[in-house]
Amino acid sequence: MPLPGGALPPPPIKHNMDIGTWDNKGPVTKVPQSHPQLPHSLTQQPPAGPAVAAPAGGLAAPHTSSCLHSPIRITPGPSPQTRWVAPATETRVTAWAAGTAAPPLVVAALGAPGSGGPGPAVDSHPVLEKLRAAHSYNPKDFDWNVKNGRVFIIKSYSEDDIHRSIKYSIWCSTEHGNKRLDGAFRAMNAKGPVYLLFSVNGSGHFCGVAEMRSPVDYGTSAGVWSQDKWKGKFDVNWLFVKDVPNSQLRHIRLENNDNKPVTNSRDTQEVPLEKAKQVLKIIATYKHTTSIFDDFSHYEKRQEEEEVVRKVTPLTCPHPPRHHEPSVLSELCSNK
């Protein structure tokens, strides 16, 4: 009801309770600033590039639009290492994506058509066909009774790196692991083989055996691994590509590792020769039903995605992507 004289009482004062959280997404009346404001399109639209994961150590990731506000391009300093370039391969085509074959995981579970049951899947990827034509994997005449040689356990962080090791016939360990393997290779001086028994952390099986074929080149980085932090490179020749469950090998214990089972070994753990012969015999004679070859097209596709991310990321934000599962692009582009 208006007061005498026609004057209305002043409205109650509404205090601003916004403390800078992301919960208040409604419009907020602000006092005009003396400095120019950013265009509405830049402040409301997210950048086109992939989202960047928060760095380790609990620090929050920077606002994704910060890369658009700043014209500064951050470039890495000169690297003293030579960048190894992967040899060119045929155009990568995922056959099952085009409808020409069943997905690798389905084939592995149900068996190839007409096989009558589960069995080793056959992946028809052109890169895999080229590898199979150039190598005799899983030889039946392998001499596991090594008279003179060295054998080491290799633990990998991911099957992606196993796929690329097979594809390019190279490997790289940690700085400590590279020195240990390099020393063993040079000490053998071609008087016997240096075998590497591969297993992916948490997989529950060994996935293959390769022979070390060169000393470590400490001045070269391959640049093909799922994490771009490994320094050095050496050549390997893959002999066996098959999944051998840990249950087949757990009874073999290593006297040079507190008598622990060989399946409980760390990266570059050496296996005494007599125990190594037992391991090699079991792997060589084991009738496997699965291998990384079953999912070769899947890992080819993942490598393509990672290569795209590596090319796109420097143009959006200076922070390098980390390895993600199960899809690199889908993980990086999702809001978490």
C-alpha cells in the first residue's frame, strides 16, 4: 500500500552470496568494468580441442579456455636425442569396422566361423598379414634347451606397447632396465641369445618371447609408445606371440629373487638359466587359444587415435595427454 505522499519504500537489499563456485551458473549482475570485456562467444563456448586431464599431484587442471585467451605458443626446448621414425606401413583399415569380419573379441570368444568352437582368432588386418609373412611366429622347432644365454622378465604397462614392439621390432625399458639389458647383451658378445619374457602388468599371463638383437641406443627415442617418456631403443625379434597363463608357470621359483614364483617378478628380473629353460619349454609347447594378434585391429585403431591426439594437442593446450583406457579420443574429449 503506497505511503502518504505517493512515495514507495525502498526494496530490501539483496546481498550477493556468490563465492566463486561453479554451482551458480545463472546470470549475475555486475558493475561495469573500466577494462574491455571478452566477447560472449569466447566466454561461453568450450574450445574445440580435447579436454586436458589434471596433472599428477592433486593440482587442478587449468580452465580449458585459457589456451584461447593467450596467444603464446609453448614449444619444447631442443632435445639432445634423435627421434626414431617408424617405417611406413600400408594404410590402416579396420576390417571388422567395415563389416567384412567379426570383431576380434567376438571371434576369440566364439571361434572363427566353421571352426566348431573357440580357438585362436584370425585377424585379417593388412599390417598383421605383413608381419606374419615376414616372421615365423611360434616355431615348433624352437630349441628351448639353451646352453649359453641370458633370460630376463619384461613387464609392460600396457598391451599397446606390446603391439608396437611386435609391429616395429623394437623395445625400450626404464633407464635402469636399459642399462641392465644392455650390459647383458654386450657381455654375451654374440656367444648366446638374450631372451626376453614379456608380461603385461595385471594381465595374469605371459604374452610372448622376443630375442634382444642389438645393444641399447641411448641417443634415440622411438616416439611410438603409449607414453612419450621412454628414452633409448634396441632391436628385438619376436619368437612367440601367445598368451600363457601364470598358472602354467607359477611353480617355477627363482632363487635369485627370494624364491618367489617367476610370475611375481619385476621388470628386467633375470631368470637363472636352468629355471629359464623350464619357462621357455612351457611357453614353446603350450597350446594357446588367445594372443594379442586376436585384438590387433583394436590396437592399430588405438595407435591411430593417439597419433591424432599428439598432432592436435600442441594446437590447443600445451599440456601433453596421458595414456587412457579404453579409447583415447573418447576419454580425452569427455568432461570429467
